[in-house]
Amino acid sequence: MVSVALTLLLSLFLFGKNFLNGTIDIHLHDTYFVIAPFRILLPMFFLVTFILYFIKELQNSFRRSLPNWILIITGLMLIIALTYLIKIFANFFTGGWTLYPPLSASGPGKIPDLTTAPVTKFITEFLIVVQIIVLTTMLFVTFRWGTEKRNKK
């Protein structure tokens, strides 16, 4: 319940009351994204839950099994949700390109370079860094959990 409350408060702080209207509007520099709220709120919920359980279990030295399993499953779900977000942001700028004049008119070897927008590149690289941090944290949790189990015996 604390995770849900913190997620709602955080989304109210970041997006205002717009996320309750059915869409989240993100304006970055000269790019405007309109995204369904569940696509942002679900990864945000997993992130808040992951951070809360990590801090809680860090205080308990990762001795308890059920919170550790919740932490690992939440981390896996967060990685999957972030992968889905990366796919969504990457599709904003890779599909639907129309080039004028057509490629056949430009002659052989003169194909223009279609690169992704800097905003998309920043967002996807940031989400990949978050995935790496979550994965590293999960490895740390499983290592500490294993050493605590070994020390019990």
C-alpha cells in the first residue's frame, strides 16, 4: 500500500493531474510525447517498490526469504517494463519516415542517414542505465542473501 501511495504522489508531482485524464503528456525540448498512463505508472510502481524493499532489506541484512523474493521478482518485472518503455520510445522516431525525393532518384550510393532524435537517444540510454543499475542491485541482493544463508548453517 505504501508503494501505491508513493507512486501516486510521485506521479502527481511529476505530471500534475494530467495523468488522471487518460494520457500523460511529456514535453521535452521540441518533442511532445503522449503516452497512456499505465505505461509510465507500472514501471514507476515497480521502481518505487524495488527501492522500498531494497532499503527495508538492507536494514535486515537480507536474512528473510519472502521480502528477498519480492525484491527479486519486482526487479525482474521492472527490467521487463523498462524494456517495453525503451521499445515504445524507440518506435516514436523509427517508423513512418518518408523521404523526398525518393531514394531511387538520389542515385547509387547517396542514401541519406536517418538517425534517431537526440531526445529518443537520451531517453533510451537513460532507461538502459537504470536497467543495469537494477540488475547490479539484484546481483548484490542475491549474493548477500546467499552469504547470510551460508552463515546461518
